[in-house]
Amino acid sequence: SSIQLQDLVQLGKIGSGNSGTVIKALHVPDSKIVAKKVIPVENNNHLVVNQLVRELTIMKSVHPHENIVSFYGAYYTQSGSNEIVILMEYMNCGSLDKILSVYGRYCQRRQNLREEPWFNGLVISKISYAVLNGLSYLYEKYKIIHRDIKPSNVLINSRGQVKICDFGVSKKLINSIADTFVGTSTYMSPERIQGNVYSTKGDVWSLGLMIIELVTGEFPLGGRNDTANGILDLLQRIVNEPSPRLPSGGGYNFSREMIDFVNRCCVKDETERSSINELLCHDFIGKYRTKDKEFRHWCKKVKFCLKEDKQIRREDNERAKLEKK
Ligand code: ATP
Ligand code: MG
């Protein structure tokens, strides 16, 4: 039941990250849409690459789960350019970072900042539950630690499902030392930065930071700066400064349960930090347990806004092109 690469028709680029590009593709034999991640590799390292593909294939043995993006296969192609191709389930509302930036533009266009924010208590609770439930499954069943929880690795679809992707079976191979200094390895917990033993609690820290970013629109701990110095500086702040917190005042009005939940994730000393299973039992998760319909409704609204955003941006682009002429 493996997918053949030649049976895919590319439909367009979805996005790109540090390692490669993600493309929307149609699997013609069964008319199924898939996401195709293409990672270019230098052609001198076949041994490493084959090892990497072998490791990635282990992900195929992870059984489908409602909070894990399904994995369809990993390939190494040597025709023309050398690349690793990873096929996975396509999530039609995209990642949380994308939804966050679409929300930003949506507010700007409507100049309507008084409207209820997208990432309210219900939504954050449902996302947190999904992330924790996925993490718990990966660890309890396969002893896999995700290691890269951040908004771009949490995906949503209009059926109201939230799934995590890009868990690091092969992080050691993918991330050369250089890679750890570009982009957003800044969701790393203090113990990981300091090189201590890394447990599933590192992912709990990342979840806490992600929640703060989603509700404030900004990465906590003084923002991001993609120069090597900027990142070293940030890593130092994560270790030395007090734990990040949800803002109080400033027009925000978070529930008692949500504040407590985030406070339990963002504890610098990992022995004091709550575990995945403790957080799954937290009141903030329980509070919205019966609200699946409301969350599905939210996902549909997001899908609609994504479509609108794409359309407007396309028109803006075309107008800009015409003006240039
Ligand atoms: P980094 O390289 O730092 O991990 P990233 O997670 O954004 O960053 P990629 O994993 O290459 O990089 O993903 C690029 C973008 O493609 C993501 O931000 C997300 O919006 C989108 N994307 C990834 N996988 C899927 C998927 N299965 N379905 C829909 N969109 C996806
Ligand atoms: Mg990713």
C-alpha cells in the first residue's frame, strides 16, 4: 500500500522551513491529497542519507492516531538533484504559525481588534489536549520523544482535528551543529540547552511557550532574532531569567485554569514541572471536554479565513505587479 512517487501530481507549494519545502500533491490512483516534504541533500553523503531514510521509515510503524499526522513513507531520489522526500497526511488548515499570521492580517484589514481573539480558552484547551495526547501516545507506545513542539509542527484540519508532526526520530542526523543555530530551536527547555538528560518534560516546556505565543502573538522571552548571537543570547535568557508567564492586564482576561496550566508547563526546574499525564488531568483540559462541536466550528471558520486571506494576497500581488509595469 506504499505510495509511488511517480503517481503524484504536484499542486503547489505550502510552505518551507529550515530543512526543506512542503508541497501539496495529488495521489492520482486514489484521488487523495498528500503533503510532500522535500529535503535537498548534498550528494556526497549516501551512507548518511540511506541511514536517515531507514530511520524515517521507522515512523511508518507508528500506528495511526487522532493526534499524530499520518506518515506514508520516506524516499531518497537520486535522479537529477538529490533529495529526501517524506509523504504525509495533508492538513487543510495548516500549522498554528500560519493561522496566527493569517489572524494578524485579518485584524489589520478589519481594524477590529475588539473582536474576540481566535486563540481563546476553548481553542487553547483543545490544542493543548491534542498535543499532550499525541505526545503521550508516542512515548507510552514507542518511547519516542517529540523534541520539536512549536506552532509550525502542530497542524489542524477543518474536521476539527489537531495533530502533531515532525517528531525527531532522526533529529541527530538532520540537525547538524550549524542547524541548531538557525531558526527556531528556541522552544528548547532550560535543561536541554544546558545539555542535561532530556525527557518528555522538555516538550511540556515547549507547549507552555507555544501557548503564550499563540495568545499574545509574540514569542515570549524578548522575541526572536535570527543571528547566531541573537539566538545564543536568547538561549542564555531561557536559562537565566525567570519563567515566562501569560501577561496579566493589558486587555487580557485569561481564566484561572488557563493561567495555572501555563504556569505548570513553564517551570524551569524540570523536576518541578508537570508531566504530560498530569496535565492531561488538569481542570483547564476538563473544562472544555464537552465542547467538540464548538471547536469544529472554529476550525471551519479558520479554513474560511485562510481562503479569504489567500485570495486577497493573490489580488494584492497582481495589483503590485501591474503597478510595476
Ligand atoms: P522548521 O524547519 O524550523 O522545522 P517548519 O516546521 O515551518 O520549520 P517544515 O516542517 O518544512 O518547516 O514545514 C513548512 C510549512 O509547511 C509549515 O510551516 C506548515 O505550515 C506546512 N506544513 C507542513 N506539513 C504540513 C502538512 N502535513 N499539511 C499541511 N501543511 C503542512
Ligand atoms: Mg515542521
